[in-house]
Amino acid sequence: MVAADAGGFADPPAEVLTEAAAAFGLLSSPARLHIVWALAQGESDVTGLAERVGGALPAVSQHLTKLKLAGLVRSRREGRRQVYYVDDPDVVTVVRVMVGQLSARTLVRHRGTGA
């Protein structure tokens, strides 16, 4: 039996919750979240991403591998380069909404403290 909350939405199946938790777990790393944020703005190769997020090339490459395995990021070959991108608009939306909300809260807190 699937319970519904007060808003009328049914609880998702356990396997969906497990998959969502794994995706959120991957995005709990500030470095990986920054990479997905950057790719939500447009595609890039690993060198461009490393420069943008301020990470070492091997570390960024490892993060990209994990994100690809989870299906959050995809890649394609262009000549000798591997170009990475996010092609799921829902992933882009979730990241933009979360970062936007937290940015707004931070701004309100700083205004409230006179900072």
C-alpha cells in the first residue's frame, strides 16, 4: 500500500527513493555540485571544468566518472577531447533551484546582520 500525504502525492516506491538518495549523495560533494552547476550552464571538457571549479585535473576527472555512472552527466567525443554535458533538464532544474534558494537565504541572512 502506498500512503498519500496531505498534499495528495503518493509515496514513491523504495527503489525510486534509493536512486534519488544516491543522486543526492553524489551532489552532496561541493566539488561535484560545482561541476554539475557549471555543466548546467553549458558543456565543457575536463580541462575547462578543472579551471572553472578550481580542481586538479585528476580529481575533476574522477568526479565526472562518478557523475556519469549515476547518469547525472553524459559525454561525447569531439576529436581528441571528451566533452561533458547535462542533458536531463530535471537535473539542471533541481540544481538551479537548490543553489538559487540557498543563495537567496544567504543574502537575506547577510542583510539581517548588516554584513
